Amino acid sequence: MTHYQKLLRVSTNGKSFHNITAKIESIVAESGVETGLCTLFLRHTSASLVIQENADPDVLVDLANYMAKLVPESGKYIHDAEGADDMPAHIRTALTHTSENIPINRGHLVLGIWQGIYVWEHRQRSHVRELVVHISQ
């Protein structure tokens, strides 16, 4: 079995979605793997990975608005060491994902036509998030 691994750093601008699909596709191409599996692992507890709509940005706005209502920053949380958005960010990550597995076929990710890969930043301030991209054949 062949393995290829790369660490990708993603700079975020506070609460938002960051489309990393092209960056991941580039790493898949760089690996030379034609048929295999791409595993993504985000090394953080206050940001998520999601595969979601890549055509209509309103979908991402609606997701963010829904999550803000579901897990409000105005809640009474015990853990608030890094501010009011700290514990809500951890809850939002627990409700979503920090890893994804995507098949590779003919050297490309097997994503649906309307699917994109996003780092979803749950904190108010900017961060540099680390994503491990592991490709196996």
C-alpha cells in the first residue's frame, strides 16, 4: 500500500467557511495516486470540516445562521477561558466533523458536482488551522 501525507495550513478570517477543494485536489494530483482514498483530519477542536454546497453561497449563510441559533454564544457555559465564543465553538465542532474520507478515482476526488470541501471556522478571530491530508492507494 502506498501512502502520501501533507500538512496544509489554512488561514481563517474569523467565523466563516473556507473552500479548500482546489488545494486538496492539488495535493491529490501531487501524490500521483490514481485510485485510492483521501483522508482529511483537522487538528483543532473549535473548527470543522464539512462537505457542502459549492454553487449557491446562501446555503453556507443558512448553515451558519442555523448553527448560531442552535448553539448561541449567549449561553451560560462553564468553559469560557478564551472568551464567549470558546465553548460554543467546541460544541459546534462536536456536532459536525474534524475528519472526512473521500474516494479518489482517475487521480481526482470523487465529489458530487455541487460538493466542495470547507474548513468551517467557529471562532470570532482569525486562526491558522492545520489540516493533515493523507492519501492512500
